[in-house]
Amino acid sequence: MKQQAAATGDYGIARLAGRDPARWIYPTPVGLYVEPAGLYIDPMRVAERAIVTHGHSDHARGGHRHVLATPETLAVMGVRKVKPKSGQALASGESVTVGGVRISLHPAGHVLGSAQVRLEWQGEVVVVSGDYKRAADPTCAPFELVPCHTFVTEATFGLPVYRHPPAEAEIGRLLASLTLFPERAHLVGAYSLGKAQRVIRLLRLAGHERPIWVHQALWEMCALYQSVGIDLGELRLLADARPAELAGEVLLAPPNASAEGWLAALPEPVRAVASGWVRVRKRATQQGAELALVISDHADWDELRQTIVETGCERLWVTHGEEAALIHFARQRGIEARALSLVGYSDGEDEKAEAGEGDA
Ligand SMILES: [Zn+2]
Ligand SMILES: [Zn+2]
């Protein structure tokens, strides 16, 4: 991709003061529309042609006719049963030109296959971040910085109160609890795409070699991750376990599985939850979880600001999340900034939608 970029002069882009891309890319009730290409990015309603940034359910909806996405995201959509009628895989850094718009996808560091969308039309470059993070994640390609004139950023954690601790330290807290309570099953609530696999991989990297028991709802997605070479170690299906063999083991289930009957049979479980929301600590306690692991797949306040600055953008559009503080920050730096009203993103997966909070 670097090669391609150098050959075509993508980097070190010329300044374009005064040209507003809103004349060719703009929000509609269906989603962000790229007019010359005739396609929507992460449309929340069924669309003829779409680019899908990643597989979370609020970004990758079912029913689209034609979807352009990374091969991994198309595979994730298959697991989620939201496969488009026709899927066109575009690997990171490759580009296609549709209606004069040059389109390429670049790693967003959010979950397996997640991509930012780079759009270039008549010399103007717009990058749509999708969901992203800058922190290291051993289960997906790292975020790639893509210079642009206009940066469309998510803002899930766009407030100074949001500063995520290192995920490794949070996993350390889980392992410490296992050491402290070797007779208790440790049940971790984690979303099925991204969070669950990241928790497992981090446990492996921290030296936890025991089999990990996973809920049926996570099984297929974990298998997909394994199939693309992300080593999750030995996984076992929770439904196959006898309660006694779960003592001292790590179990993973989607957060909404907490109401299921099998939980009652667990040997004095330690309930944990993995999520980026700082306030999850409070909610976790309300739900009876003892251990709130702050592990986020979204950029925190520092990463959002860093990224906005590093893209070198002249214009910032802020979507789904906490827009106001980021807009203020950008304007202070001379960047023209506004909120882009896109409804329909819950920042979560199916499970989270009901909790009102997302895949964070
Ligand atoms: Zn997401
Ligand atoms: Zn999102």
C-alpha cells in the first residue's frame, strides 16, 4: 500500500482550503452517501450498493445487494448471517475506482477486518474512520494513519473523562483473581465480535494456557478468528461442561447470557465484564459482576485527538458519540469541524443494543 501511495502521490496531499466535500459526500436517512460512486458507507437501511467498514451489527446490516469490504469483514458478515447478495473483497491498501471515486480500505485497529475508507475524488481526499482505536490489539491489524483533507471520525469516547487503561493490566486483574480464587469459575461477559477474541488472546499472551470455555454464541466467531491465524489456544464449548470441571477456569459468554439458567449451576462464579465504558464499573456492580475489566475497542479521548491532528485534516466531521468536545478541540486548532448527524449507530452489537451501550 505504501508503494501504491508513493506511486500515486497520495501522501503529502496538497491543501484544498475552501472546497467542501459536502457537495459529493453527505448524510442521508440511509447513511453517508458518496454521490459520484452511488454508494453508501455502513448504511443503516437496505441499500443497493454499500461499503461496510466492519462487522458489528450497527455497521454491517443485512440485505444489501452489493457490498464492498475487506475479505475478513465479508467473512464476519457470513458468520453473522448478514451476507450481501454480492460481496466484493477489497484487501487493505488496494483500490478500486467507482464513478470516478478512488476507493481504498485501510486498517482501523477496531476488530478483525475493520477498515477506514479512503475516498478520493477530483483531488479531494476524505477518510471515513468507521470505528477505530490506536491501542495495540493482537487480534487485528493495527490502525493505519491516512492523511486526508476531510476526516470523518467516530466519537464514542469523545470526552476527557475517557482514558482507557492498558488492556494487559486489566487482563492481569482477571488473572490475579484466578490466583486468589482457584476454586471459582470466572465468567467474563464480552461481545461476540472482537472483544471476546481479544480477551482470549490477551490471556494467552499473559501465559494462561488452560482451556477456555466459550458460550455457543461466541463459538463460530472464535473459529473464524482461529481460521485466519489468530491463535486462541484450546477452546471448549461451555454447553459441554460439567459444572465441577469449571472450577478455577475462565468462561466467556455474551453479556446478555447472564440471565441463562446454566449460570446457577456454576461453582460460586466470579462474574466479570469486559467493556470500554468507565461507568460499566457501576453497572457491573448493579448486575452482580465483581470484576469490571475496562477493555475498549474504541479510541479514547487522547487517541481521538492525536488521530485528528495526525491526519493533517483541514475539515473534521464527527459522528456517533460525544461530538461537542472534539469539535471544540478541532476548532481551537483551526480545523473546520462539525457534527455529522447520522442516526442508527448504537456502537454496539445486538446484545448491547438492549443494554443501551455498545461494543465499546
Ligand atoms: Zn464497531
Ligand atoms: Zn460504531
